[in-house]
Amino acid sequence: MNRWSGFVRPAICRAFSTISKQAPPCCTLGVGIVDGKPFAELSDGGSLHRTSAALAVAAAVVLLYSDLHRSGRARCEEATINDEKKFHPNFGEPVKGLRTYKASEVAEHNKEGLSVWVTFKEGVYDITDFVKEHPGGKEKILMAAGGAVDDFWRLYRQHLQLPEISHMLEAMRIGNLDPEDYARASSQSKKNDDDPFRFEPDHRHPALQFRSQQPCNAEAPLELLVDSFETPNALFFVRNHFPVPPPPEKPVVRFEGEGLKEAVELTVDELKEKFPQHTVSAVIQCAGNRRSEFNRRLEGKPPVKGLNWTLGAISNATWTGPRLSEVLQYVYGDERIPEELASEGHVQFWGRDGDGQQNYGASVPAAKALSQNGDVILALEMNGEPLPVDHGWPVRVVAPGLAGARNVKWLSRVCLEREESPSFWQKSDYKFLQEHNEDDAEDADALQVMPVTSAICCPVEGATVSLDEQNEFVCKGYAYSGGGRRVKAVDVSVDGGRNWISAMIEENPEGKADFGRAWSWVLWSAVVSIPPGGPESSLIDVGPPEETQEVEIIVRAIDDANNTQPERPVTIWNVRGLVNNSWHRAEWDVARVVDSAARLLAPEALRVLVRDSIHHASYDGPAEDYLSLEDVGRLLRAASYSAGVKERGVRSLTSMATPRGSRRYIDIAVNLTDGMFKGVYHGGSRKHEPDYEAVVERAFRGGCTKLLVCGGSLSDSIEAVELCKRLDPEGGKLFCTVGVHPTRVGEFEIEGTTAEAHLDALRDLIAVNRDRVAAIGEIGLDKERTEFCDYETQLKYFELQLQLVEEFHLPMFLHMREAGEDFCRILTNNEGKWRRLGGVAHSFTGTLDEMK
């Protein structure tokens, strides 16, 4: 269940039902983004004083791109808003005021049907309601019922490495374990000093991206993943369910099965010497690859369970070993494999890794395993070398085209049976379960064939990419389809999927695979062009040297059965977050490289932001507070300008000239909560149907890339949040402010509530919608319109709301009319709350000195 669903303080509901809208705010100073930089302009179109935008420049980017600021404090005692990047302070430690239980009392709660209790260190926990939710299955967690989980967690060490688990456990805390019982159990545990992880490799490549240390689960580094068609052994992703098992005294594989009179054992040497060695280039991909994207784009779905894999739980290698079909034919000999078993049975595999109760196991259909064209092998070598320990030495199964979970490592036993493997990982785990069939795991089909997928690996998402003089850069990635299907096309889009270009594909250098036997991936590359006006622009103006803009690129693949990828993760959401093969979307900041100042010269300079530029160039004009466009032109033409660009970068100077084709806009004052957008003007009757969608669509069509919806009261703020969700369900385009406008702060003193309760309601609204709220506002003072709220009340609640700026680390969205002295005094007295965050003066009628 979504952590936040259904949680809003009662104060919000009470206040929302009693508050009516008052005077809408207005604006005399606008700020925005041009060429990826903040700008400010007076609403009458006049030139802008170079110090007048000090507040705006300080934080416009923070305000408008505040999706980077999602870690603020949340004061929601009833909600589970724990900082899950830190371990719970009471994790397993005694807690004062709780009852103490003897170990014998805990032992009575040892099975389903009763309340189920466990202990961890010195804590006692009632996990009854969690048993069915346990990602590893209720059977496993019930093994610890009535006792300690400590020894189990020594084996499943991810429980000790993930802070969120500490918060989950402490939420089920009912008491403390008797100190004498804990000391006795600890002493007994220390006698068994065998570390189950003592057989791990001495060294793993430092470039691997670890998702858990013990057992080891690590992704291939994306920067290096697409450098070569075959992934180097040291960089191949690692998926271990348990500790690496001890090396076998005698490396043998035992073969059993229906119709076989007795089991047959073959040594690794015999597997190598008795049978022809077959080499296959094949991908192994964890079924959970790209799981993290489900949680990044939930769209109302609850978070999925499992390791937080990004794009690197996939690799390609050349595997060598005997075909399983030939080995099984040898094992059965004259007895022959029963025909019905060969067509409808299953080949079960068991590894040597386990938890002391059951070893890891899986199975594949016998029709796949026994087919020459199925290419299932017992791999002894990987990329021409003996299997590394992490990848199953001395022998593993490679079942090309199937989910990684079926490629069992450290192979010890093979069974040909009518039923699929009875192991947990076949019967319960690795299944596509949605909300409506989550409880039917055993009846659901086990995952086998992987769907078509693709990913952008390079440049790594989030990096700043430099464009060449043609406004282009190269991106690279992989594409793969399971079941032996060949990827026949990879497409890339820079405009949200409206238009596509074809990528170049690198297939297996050994040659094109036979139909139905394309087991390896393809690597792809594409030259992507980003016009200065954005992906949708056809203009060719070149922006200034320091210009950056945010760009999203999408990739999709199509296989030879014409299967392609779904557009959004939510359409294939499943409980475990498996087989995410939606379009992959990557975002970067792209920076333009310009080697000549002449390409920036002025007639296009329609917006001017001047800060310290005058200090970076040779300019003989007066050092006035204002610079005209003519002054800017002279400044740009100054003899030392080119040298200044090369030697010093001249970041602020180059931001003054704004070529028409590279302009981008962000509207930071959208009053969508006003009645006019519902067709109601000046409190009259409705003139037309609500037209929010049309207004927003026109804004984006006109060049706006992001919109900031203003909150002017608690009710407005709630509506602003809901509008953002409704009009921009995927997020990233519509954000809002939360706060109470100075003309409406009388709502803090509404009968039946308190100011602190009202502030708490604002706090909770922000905390629950942290990804949507970009700033605190519109807050401030308005001495012009005291008929809506008296000035003393305004003073009190302007200062009170500055607490939210500090608590949530969000910038200010300010309003000031004819109250400059008090406005500056309050901001100065509270400077420690906002100085690092800054803000924007959305409405300002003060003096020049007050602006400074």
C-alpha cells in the first residue's frame, strides 16, 4: 500500500470546509528562465535594475526545479514518514517504558493461527500482520516464529543493510527481551563463529554498483557495459540469493529422473571430456532488471518489492560446455527418455547455495532443455575462462532466452520430472502477480521467457552532456528480446515519442543467428540532435557557452515477432516489480559549446539580466545601475570580450544575450485555482466549462516547459496540488506552492481551530506531496488591501509561515505591496531560515533600496 494513501491531518479537512476564497494576488515583478538561466523583468517592459533581481536570481532555479529538493523534514507523527536513509535509533535496542518478556513467553507465539512473535537483539515484535506480506514467503519467516531472527539475518544480511527494514520492524515493536535471556542467546550464538560468507571472492571489481553486499548483488557499470559486445567477467552483473557455497570436495553433478533406474553422477572433468563442447553467446538478465523505474513512476500504484535494480542487471557473455540434451541422453542410455516426459515434463536444477533448509532451485520446460535448438548447456567456461566463483564455478546452467533465475549456479543436481521444481523460487517467487491475483502465487505461471527491452546506458543519466557545433551528441545502449527472438530495430525519440529516429545496431560479431536462436543482445548507438530551442524547435540559432537545458530521450526496441515495448511502467505494474520492459527514458542537462563571441552578438538580446558582468569585460561606459540594450551591445563588442570568454568563461556576461531560438520559459505564477479557469468571473455565474487542460496545453505549445501553480490559502494549496496531479500525472511539468497569501491569513484564526493546527495542516500537505510542492507561498505583506485582512494579522502570519521554509528546505514565493520596511525587517530577522534557499518576489512595489 502506498505509504501516504489516506493520510491527511483532520485540521486540513476542518479548515478546508470553512474557508472561502478572497482577493486573488496580483503581480508586478516576473521571473523565469531563459537559456536555462534565471531572468527577471518588470511587467511594464522596462529595463531591469541589475540588483533588483537579487532575490529572484538567488533562488529561481531552486524554485523552478525544486524536484531536486525532496528530502525536507515532515512533521507527521501519525504517518510513517521516517527518514529511511538512516537506521531506526531503537533498532533492536531496549526501549524504556515497554514491557519485558521472557524468551519462554515469546516461544509460545510460534505458529500461524496465534499471534506470531519474534525477537531481534533485545526487542520483541508482533509480526502477525506482516507474515503474509513477507517478500520471501510466509514459510520462511515462520521458521523464526517464537524465537530470534538474528541467526537468520546473519544469513540474509540484506535485513541488516537496508535502513527501511529497521523502520518496518520497529513499527511492530511490543516490548523488550529479558536481559538474561538475551545474554544467554548471544553467548550461544557466538559459539558458532562460522561465517557463512567466508567463501566469497577475495576481490570484486570496484566499478560494480552494489545493491547489497551480503549476499552480493551488483549491477554492471553502465558506462562500461556497452563498451564491448561480450561483458568482461569482472563486470558481469552478480545475482546471489545466498552466500557463495564452499567449494565441493568432489565436483560432481548428480542426475536423477523419472524412468531412470538409478542416479548417475558425472564429474566436471567427465562433463568436459565425454561430451562435445558447445559455445553460445547469450544474455543473462535478472527478471528484476529496471525494477527501480516502477518506484520512480508509480502513478498511484504502491511501491514494488525487491532489490532496487536500475539498468545493469543484465550482461552478455560467451558460454562453453556440453549441451544438456546430450548429457541427459547419455544418462538415460538405452532406457531412453519417455516421450511424454520429453514433451510435457520439466528439468529441475538444484544449486549448492542455500540457507540450511533448502538449496536454491529452479526448472525449465523439458521441451526447451532437450531441444538441440534450445541451446541449454552446462557451462564450464565463461568468455573462454573457467567460470568465476560468483558465476557458478565449477558448473552452472545457461538456459538462453529465459529469465536469469532459471540459470542455476553452483549446479549439484539435475532431475527430469513431470512437475516443475518444488523450490520456493519456482513455485512462489519470480511470478507476475498483480493486485487482483497477489494471493494466487502458487497457481500463477512461473516466469520463463523475457520480453523485448532496451535501455540508454551512455551518457549516464543525470550527467551534463556537451553538444558539438552541430548541436548533436551520441547516446548508446543495449536491446534484447527473450525466447530467441532477434531485435530488428531500435528507435530513439527526443520529443516524448511523437517522432522517432532509427539507431544503428551492432549484432553478434560471429554472425547473424538462426531464426529463433538469437540469444545475445544488440548494442545500439544514435546521433541525437538537440536544436537550441529544444527538441521541438527547428531553429538553428546557437546559444551561449554556458547554456544548459534539460532533455529527455526515449528508446524502444522491436523484435522479429514485431513485439515492442509498452509506453509506461504503470501498464505492467506487478507486486514484485519484474519484467519492466517499458520505454526507457533518460534525462540529462545538455550544454552547448560555442567558440566564437561573434555568434552571440546582440540584436537578439530581448531579455537582459545583468549582475557582475561589467567586471568581466573591457567597458568604458558609466558604472550605472541600469544598462540599456545599446550598452549591452557595446559590452559584447568590446575588444577583450573574446579573450574574456576563453580565459574566464564570463558566465554571467554570456547569459545576457538570448538568441531567439534558444529561449525557454517557465511560468512561475499560474493562478489555476482562480474561478475564471472554471468559467466563473468576479463571483458571477458560470460562463463556460472549466478549461484548465486547454490553458495548460497552450502554455506548453507556446514554449513553457514547466508551470508553477500558486497556492494562496490552505484550500487553494490543496486544489493546486490536486490540479498538478490531474493535469500532469507523470510529474515533472506542473509544480505548485503551498502557503497563505497576506490578504487571506485571517484563516489562521478561524473559529474552531488554532494557528498551530492550521500550520500543521500546511505542513502535512507539503510532506504528503513533497514531489509536487516547489516553494512556500504566496506569503508576505499587503498594506494596500487591508480590507481583506488587517495589517497586524498579516505581520504575525508572514513570520510564522517562514518556519515552513526552514523545515522543508524550500525557497520563498513572496508578495509585498506598500510594506517594504516591515517586509525587509521580517526577512532580515529570519535570514537564517531562508538565506541558503532564497526566493522570488512575485509581487513587489517597494523602493530601489528595498529591492537591494
